[in-house]
Amino acid sequence: MRPAATPDPPYYAVIFTSARGHDEQGYEETAARMFELAARQPGYLGVETAPGITVSYWRDEAAIAGWKMDAEHAAARAEGRGRWYDAFEVRIARVERAYGFERPA
């Protein structure tokens, strides 16, 4: 997976870290649906994932609030609390600087 292609800062990162429980039923399908749905939200810039961590990027705090208010996302969050996660943290940060490297093809 390649890093998300984000615009020049500033923009926002929502950092979701989690410890999953033993119930996996429906998790992968719901996660895939949330990635699909988030990508359609106004202000969405991209996402990066690794086991136990997802970082989504947003234009501004209003875009983040809009995503949080999405009804299907709210239902998935409730399901996560009830079934899939033993613990999680959400951190929202303003990205002030960003730089990277990409090996030429």
C-alpha cells in the first residue's frame, strides 16, 4: 500500500488505534464499507492502514464532523463498541508539515 496522496498542509488527520476482541464476524465487510463510504464524504483526502491503526485525512474539522454524523458510520461505531473492539482511541491532529520520498520507477 502506498501512502495517501494528500495536498499541501494544513489539513487534518484522524488517527484511530484499536485493540480488537475475538468476535470477527462481519468486521472485514463493515471496515471495507466504511472505507468506501468515507471516500465519498466532502473533505475526505485519503486513508492509510496498518494492523490496529487507521489514519484518515480530511480537509478541515467540519469534514471530520460530517463523517462522524453519517448514520451508517454511527451504526458501525456502535457495532464496534458492542462486538469488535476491546479498546480504541481516536486522536485528531492538524498536519502542519508533510514531506516524503518515492523511488523513481
